[in-house]
Amino acid sequence: QEDKLSVCSKLCYAIGGAPNQVATSATAFFLQIYLLDIAHITPFHASLVLFIGKVWGAVTDPVAGFFISKSKWTKIGRLMPWLVGCTPFTIVSYFFMWYLPPFVAGRVVWYLTFYCLFQALTTLFQVPYSALTMFLSSDQKERDSATAYRMTVEVLGTLIGAALHGQIVASAHASDHCAANLTVNAANSSSSLSNASNLAEPLGFQSHGVTAHHSAREVYMIAAGVIGGVYLFGTFILFIGVKERDDPYALNSDKAIPFFKGLRLTMKHGPYLKLTVSFLLISTAVQLEQSNFVLFCTHAANLHNHFQYLVVTILVSAAVSIPFWQWFLQKFGKKSAACGISWMIPFAVMLVTIPNLVLAYVVAFVSGLSIAASLLLPWSMLPDVVDHFRLLNPHAKGHETIFYSSYVFFTKMSAGIGLGISAASLEFAGYKTGMCRQTSIVILTLKILIGAVPAILIMIGLSVLLFYPITEKSRKETEVALELLRRSHPSTDNLSENKNTWL
């Protein structure tokens, strides 16, 4: 009975992860366009900020995993002190990441510093939070259920982040800024857009541009403050509503596995490698979609007045479909549910080739379904991989954090490379910061980044996942074997003869 989790505990655990998703969503959708059009940083420098920040966040994952694995048990748990302690610093770094400093020369250094700091601090939150799944219950169904709750609320958090941030800052990217020096009455946004076609001046240097510049700066700071408040709320709910168990898997005779030895064993574990390679490619595709979607709507599809509603459509679709995918993977298996990720490919290609408003909303809805599957599956499958490893290494404990930190490291590294290439591609294509109209080469580049590149990455990732060896049958056999192990405390020698069955 102690492995059973109440609905309240699952909800509190899920709410605890929402703030990170709120902030990450706002950053993914809006940081690139903020750096380009508000801070007036060149695409090359923006690519450096995005790439170095993601790589720095990735590098801190194994470092965080090392220190967290060395943590001692306290009155509030082993992982909970990290979650509570890093939250205030995360809020401060996030706010200053959206602050426009009065100087111009050092802005690149400013944003690079606070973006790297934010990435490092979110790592210190995300690694123990995701590993906490393994310390809620040893029952696979309860863990899967808690993961489904978590993914649903995290997608809602992504929705809240994009919707809140998008609605607050939408005025900073309205088309009438471009026509401010050509017409007094810019109520008709379509005429404003057509008048803007002859403009060749950046936003910040037009007539009335200074006022618009200050307004844009202020709305981004308001959005950052609101999301900072969400951080405080989510962490408080997590702290009061979740009980962390010391280690529901370990035997009394188990000893903590050394970090670097565990890392070597992790990198040699076949199921883990296949799962990681597959989903780092898929997550890179989703990251590319997120970071370039607003730019695509603004410059390539004439949907600048609808991008915030399209983003909301994507995320609402993802949130409401999480329960469906949870039912689907329980009914037909986790590998079978991966087919849903491929649904976004034909629709994304259609949006690129036929940028129609109605089609855009259809694409947004289907993309939400695919994104939901891509978010739920890896976090649902990773505990199965950890259980599989536990069976092969029955007298070692403390490896859960190593698995989770390594997984986040690879996904962040691949996303950082993808985002860096994305921003650098816009630089080479000739993207001009603050311009109301971009060249045809820039528009073509955005179409490739939205359509062709994510499609290729998803297809390769799903091809790798075909070789993932853990089936529904072997997963259940692993659960039974681990339960027998905990009850009878067999020696490693008695288990060694069974290892070949699981390789």
C-alpha cells in the first residue's frame, strides 16, 4: 500500500514541475525574437547566446548529477533541498534575462551571462525533480500515472508560459509599429503591413520608435515578473504536497555506486543509449519548431497578428491529448505510441508550402498532438530503463540521478546545437534585426527550419527507436524480478545467470 500514490500527491508533484516549463516555454518561443527585434542583437550574436547557453546548461547536468548523488538524507529528503534552494536564484536570473540594459556595447555579454546562469539553475531544479519520480513509488503503474499527471501539468505550464508571455508582449511585435511613421491611424493592421513594405529602417529608429522601444522593454519585464511569481507558487506546492522516500528500491546491504563508475555503466547500457539518441533527435526537432515559429508567422506567413493564438492552439491540443496518449501507451505499448510523433511532419510541410490561416490552425492542433506524445514518452520510458539497469546491477544504488542528468545533458546539448545552427542560418541568410520585411532568402530559410529539418530529425529519431529493446512483456518481467529481489534479497551470484536474458 505504501507504493500507492494519492491523487493529491500526484497533482502536487506535477504542479512542482510547471514553473520550469512556463519559463522554458516563454524562452523557447520568444527569446530569439526578443534578442533580434527588441535588444537589437545581430543574428550571429543571438546564435552565440542561444548555443553557448544551451551547451552550458548541458554541461552543468552531469555536474549537478554528481553533487546531487553525493547529497545526504535530510529531514525534507535528499532531492527536495535542491529544489527549494535554487528557486529564488532562478527567479532573479530569469528576470534579468529579459531586462534591457541601458548600455549597448555589452548587451551580448549581459544576455549570455544571465542566460547561462538561468540554464544552470534550471538544471539544478530539473535533475532532482525528474529523478524524484523514482523516489515516489516502486510501482511501475504508479510511476507512469505520476508521469502522466506531470506531463499534463507541464504542458499546461508550457501553455501558460506561451500564453501569458505572448499576450503580454504581443504589442511589442504588432505590425503598426512598422507603419508608425507613415500613418497616424494604424487601426487597420493589414494596411499597416502593406505600407510597411517600403520601410528600410529598424524599429528602434523610426518616428515614435523610442516610445515603442520603451513599451517593448517594459512589457517583457512585466512578463518576466509574472512568471517569477509562478515559480514561487509551484515550488511551494511541491514542498508541502510531496513526500520523498529515501530509496524504495535499495536493499539494506546496497552501497551507493560511485558517480563516474555509474556514468560509464550508463553509457554502455544499450536500452538507455537507444532511447537517448532517439529522443534527443526528436526533441531537437521540437525545439527548432518552437524557436522559429514566431519568426515564421511574423516574416514568412503574414500571420503576425495570430501567432500567439496559434501557439495557444498547439499547447491546448498537447495538454488535452496527454490523457489519450497515457491510455494509448497502456493499451498498445509505449513504442507503439511513438507513431503519433510523426503526425506533425506532413502538416508542417503543408503549412510551409501553403501558409493559409485556416490551415495554420489545423497544423497547430495536429502539432500539439505530436508534441504531447514526444513529451510523455521519454519520461515514461526512462524509469523502465532504470529498472532494467537495476536488475543487471542489483546491489548498487544512487544511479537514478546519473541516468536523469545524463539524459537531460544529451537533449540540451543537441537542442543547443540545433538552435545555434538555426540562428546562424538566419545570419548567413541576411536576417536584419528590427526590419519590418525580410528578404526572400530569409523567408526560405525559415521555411526550411520549420518544415524540412524537423521532419528529417523526427524520421531518423523514430527509426532509432525501432531498435529499443524493452517491450511491454520484458518490462513486466523486470518489475516482477525486482519485487522478488527486494523480498528475498538474493545475492549477485544468484542473479548473474539471468543477465543474458535481459541483454
